[in-house]
Amino acid sequence: MEKPLVSFIIPYYNLPIQMLCDCIDSILALSLSPNEREIIVVDDGSDESPVNHLMKYGNDILYIRQRNTGPSEARNAGIQMATAQYLQFVDADDFLISDAYEHCLQIARSQSPEMVVFDFATTTPTDSKEYKDQPIQSGCHYMRHNNIHGMACGYLFKRSILGDLRFTPGIYHEDEEFTALIMLRAETLCLTSAQAYCYQNRTDSRVRNHNQQQTTQRLNDLKGVINRLHIAADRMPIDDKTALQRRVAQLTMDYIYQVVWHTHSRQQLESEIQELTRLSLFPLPDKDYTTKYTWFRRLSATSIGRRMLLSIIPLTRKER
């Protein structure tokens, strides 16, 4: 039997059922026939199972229920079940934007790249449906010359490049680690301007709603991700190493930003700078990746500059 084209993996945990249904409906609205798609809902031990509400979808849904172990394990369970050529992660409180995602499917069908990289929106776009696609390139080449977004939901990729790569269980920022490593495995990547995924900013989401203990854990987990990527880069061929070093520098900059944003503490900042130095993650590499990176690198390199960051960053928006 021929494999489906795309397996859609939806982790679910304690969300309003209508959000999950809207997510599923956005997938069913695509031109994919039942034989071309798999929709895998992984219930990560919700207080109330949504299975009764999913009965209306019949055989269109594969439903898994597991004990609550977090989004990494839920996605890993979905990977284990998936049989399609391509994998697409979709968070249960988000949805696909039909016309734009159809364009991504067209790319997958006609060019068969190992990865399709598309854009996000926070509302359904109403502007032009003309999309710009870049020529096929490797994931390594793209990472050497561009910043990448960390959300795993922003990529449609072939299951064959996954190998033994999985999400690290039990941590925050698991996407940041996964996306950097999976992109390096893509020999052929197509970047499109299509805004194919609608990300809904919920104030009660796991990403946004956390107390001081969770904030500390998030920072520690991010630092751990950065350090693991840094160590991995040292074992890679030179081109892959250069690509991953750029990502490590970008994430380290973001880590310093978050330390300032969340703590507003000069003492805490200086302590973290010392720890980053010990891990060979600081000073930030003398590269002109972007204008923002260049200015941040210069400011963070000196005590006076870091005091300026402590004054400036709390005045900026959290979503950079």
C-alpha cells in the first residue's frame, strides 16, 4: 500500500474541545484525500478525554491516550505512529491556513524537498495569495545565512531524514533543539513566503503562563539546550558546524535577553555571564549575523553595555 503524503501530529492536553476540532477541521479542509493523510491526536493525559467528541470524525482520526508526560513525549508518540512520507506537527490550539498550506503541499508533490519551510500568521491572512519560493538549497546552507524560527510546527519534513532524532523529554524549549538538528539533516529545503500556519497567542498557554519557579526552569532548560547544541557542533563537519554555531549564538543572545527581562537583576546577569563564559558560550562570536545581533553582541561584551541592557530591555516588548 502506498504511504500517505502527510502525517499530522497533534499533541493535546486540557484545551477547549472546540479548539481541537477547529484544528482538525483545518486539516480536513485541505485537498488531501483520506489515503493521502494521517491525523494523529496524542492525548497527553488530559483530565477529560476528548475521545467522545472525536467520534464524529470516524476513521479520519488516529487517537492515542497516554499518561501526562509533556509535549515532547506526546510528539514522540506521534512520530512512532506516523507512516506518511512527510510529518507536520500542529498544536491543538492552532490551525492550518488552507490556501497557503495547499501551496506547501504543491511544493511537496512537485519538488519533493526533504523540508518545506513556511511562515506563520496570528490571524488568517486576507491579502494576496501569490507566494514567493526560494530556490532549493540545503538546510545547512540556509542556517549559515539566516536565523531560523524555533517552532517545530513551522516545518513540513520527510520522515526519512528524522532517523533517531526525537524531542528531549521533560524540558522546556524542546523545539529549539529539535528544529536546529532536523534542519541540518535536510539536503533539499524549499523556503516559501506562504503564511500557512496560524499561531494563536493564548494568555493561558504553557509558553506564556508560568510562575517564578517555572521561569527559572525555562531559563535553565534553554541554557541546557544551547550547551548541547554547542557540544554537538564541535563534532560536526565544518559547514554544519558553522551553521549550528550561528544558531547557538542566536539562542545565547536570546538567553541573555530573557535573563534581563525576567530578573531585572545585575547580579543575576553577571552570574549568568560567568556561567556562559565557563561553557565557552560567551563572549558572543564576533560575527555580523544581523544588525540586532551586532549591537547586542557589542553591548553585552562590556559591563557598561550590560548595564545599558538592564535599562533598555525592560522597556521593550517581550515578543521581539
